[in-house]
Amino acid sequence: MQIPVKVSTHNFRAFIWHAAFLALAQSFMDVDTVIPAMLVEAGGNAFHIGLMTAILMGGSSLTQLFFAPFISNRPFKKSILLTGINLRVLALISLGMLLFYMSGKHSDMILYLIFALISLFALGGAFANIAYMDIIGKSINPEKRKKFFSIRQIIIGVAVLISAFTAKQIITAKAFPVNYAYTFLIGGLLLLTASGGFWRIREHVSSHMRISSITDFFRIMKTEIRENEKLVWFLGFINTQGIAISFLPFVVLYAKTMFNAGSTDTGVFLLNKIIGVVLVSVFVLLFSGKVKYRYMLMTNVFLSVLLASSVLIINDLIAIRYLFIIGGIIFSLYNISMNGVLLEVSGNENRALYAGFAGAGNILPAIFPLLGGWLIQKAGFATFFGLFIIIVLSALYFIRKMNCQK
């Protein structure tokens, strides 16, 4: 369905507002570098990193399963979107206040509170993501989507690059835990500002889909899998390549464990990751009309294998820092291609539902970080990295089967 130009332009500006301020907040709440580094300095170990990554990466997607029926039944989803983002604001500001209170203490109670707030942060993201994908699909015409995601990624990359310098200075200028307290408080305030863009959204198309229960949700999912073969391969893809975006926290743990990396290194890790995000975003924007999603997906698989192999081969902290550029490229490519492929395999009526399917099928990325934390403690980093490489390589089969045409 073609979107009226006036509504589309209005919503585009609202999405740009949100993207810009979210990007400024991103470096202050980065789940690949800042949060895991904070957790290690608070007394966390490999198991805690695995649990944190499972909650933030896989668990947040898996919980979309429970939200999808409720959200799909709502004809308008802006209020749901705002609820989700405000839960994240609350979690970040509370985490910042907790770290101020912490004053260098390391105790199980502090870790429990940190995980409670991390869980609230992930829950808010899962709640908002389904509504976001549904609304954005109604606001951007199909032939413009890849370009939109690329332009959005450019804005995000540039803004995050600016905020990354600021976050790096704060992390290195203050001692733990005050440095991380400041970063999370600033991130929370910027995220609150970003939510202003969503207040201005005008939803144009309402869904008429109704789901009565979780059982009904699975019944519809079974029907969609039978009628839409691409959905099967899409679920296989996110269960294999999806673990790649949960890998960087383990590289942070590896650097801190093997090379005693400190706050200065954390700031550099963050900055290098953002450089990777910006580089790939510029490339995709320039060639958005020529590069198909399938080639982006396959490139991401090979880069993921390269990253894991390089961590084991390199025996120098300075060199490890630069691997985060590759990590940023992987992160950016996955997000651009994942969102685009989801829009390609779904339609306007069932987009929120398909986002729920993606969460329901996101089983391996949810449990892999937990398995990783346990495996590192029992068998070491080399065994964990080897398993990671095997799983990611299997994604090539599902990418070939999806055969994305756009």
C-alpha cells in the first residue's frame, strides 16, 4: 500500500529525530563493550558475561514471543513503543544511580541488582521492537526501505562516533564505578530525548489481525511456516548467524582475562566498534541499489569467522583493539540486513506477528551466551571460539535457501 507523501514525510522526520538521539545515547549504553566491561569490574566472571549477553541479545528477542500476540491485536502501536523505550530509560537511570551508591563495593547483592536492571532494559527493548518494526513498515514504501535503513545507519554511525569520543573520555577520566554511573545517566537522558520523536508519529495503517492466545499464536505460526517457505529459512538464519552479535562481550572478557585490559582499553574498544559501524554504513548507502541482502549476509558470515579466528591467533592487546572494527562491521551489517529481510518475508498485516516469530525462533542466540560462559570456564576460550565458528558457518545453508531477491 502506497503511503501518502505528507504522512510519510512527517513520520520520516520523527524517525530521524529518534535515530539521531538514540545514536547519541548508544555509546553510553553499548551492550558489546560498556556494559560487559562494567560487569567485569563489578566482580563478574565468564558465567556472568554469558548470562548478561543471553539476556541482552537472545533473551530480549525470545521474550518477543510473549508480546507478539498482545501487540498484534492492537490496531495502533505508538503507546506500546513509548512504553518500551521509557522502561529502558528507567533502567539506565536506575543503573547509574546504583553505581553511584556502589562506591567500589563488590557483592552478590550489587550483581543481583545490576542483572535486574539489565533485564528491565532488555525487556523494554523487546517490547518496543515489535511495535517499531510494525510502524516503520507502514511508513516506508518497499522500494525505499533498504535506502532508509542505510541512511538511518549513517546518521546513527556519525552520531555514535561523536558520542563515542565523549563516552571514552568519561570512562577513562573517572575511576570505577563513578565513570560508568555517569555514562548510564547520560545515556538514559539522551534516550528520553530520543523518545520525543515517537510522540510525533502518525500511524497510517492499522492491523486487523486478532490473536486470542499463545496457542493461537503458534497455530498461526505453523500455518505461516507451511505457506511461506522463506520464513523457515529465515528462522534457521537467525538461529545461526544471530549468535554473531553476541560475540563481542566475550572478546572484552578475553582481553580483560588474558591481557588485563583496563578502562582505557574499553574506551578504545567502543570507539573502534563505532568506526566499523560507520564504514559499513557508508558502503551500504553508496551501493544500496546494487548489493543484494544475500551477499551482505554471506559477507557477514565470513567476517564473523575471521573475527573469531583472529582473536585466538593474535597475542597482543593493541592488535585485539582493532578487531573491534570488524565487530562493528558485523553488528552493522547484521542489523541492516536482518531488518530488511524481515520486511521482505512479511507483509503489512502480519509484520508485528513476524517480528514475534523471529523472537520465538531466536532460541540458539538466547542460550548460546549461557553455554559460552559455561564452556569458557570448563574448557577455555579456544573451545568456545571453535564452536562459534562451526555454528556461524552453518548459516550459509539457510542464506542460500532464503535466496533474497532485493
